[in-house]
Amino acid sequence: MIPPGLPPGSRVRVRADWPEAAGPVHVRTPHYLRGRTGELVRHLGDFPNPEDLAFARPAPRLALYHVRFAQPPIWQQGQAGDDLLVEIFAPWLEPA
């Protein structure tokens, strides 16, 4: 997980984790971004963990971030400067 207070512009990687393999889960991180590196844009606030809320479990508050990814390497289309901006919770991010 990324450390609290990581500044905008920091390079982060989306964890290449596949908890679905262990059974039913609710994951809020797109498969196509797992293992990809992006740029931390901004902290959006702290919110209850939707992965716990989906199963009516106690949900700790987690930091949510906007992370920017270059589009061409992900979709194999577009041009330099085309980006994806995605909301990702802190436990799914690690320093790159």
C-alpha cells in the first residue's frame, strides 16, 4: 500500500493481485490496470471500503486517489498524451 501523504506526481503501481481466484469478492480495481504503472494525481478523500460494504462487513475508511495512466499501452490505441484517469483505493497501490 502506498504511504500516506505521497505527493501528486508520484509514480505508483496497481497491485497485480487476483483475489477473485480465492472465491467470491467485490473488487473495485479494473483488471486491465493490475500491474500497470501510473501517476498519482490527487487524494480525493477517505471513504468506507466498498469491498467490505458489498458484504455488509465493517468497512474501514480508506484513502481514494485519482491515478493517471497513459492510454496507448493499455488499449493499444490512441496517441501520446491520451490518458485514463481512474479512482483507485490506497490498498491497491504501491510505490513504483
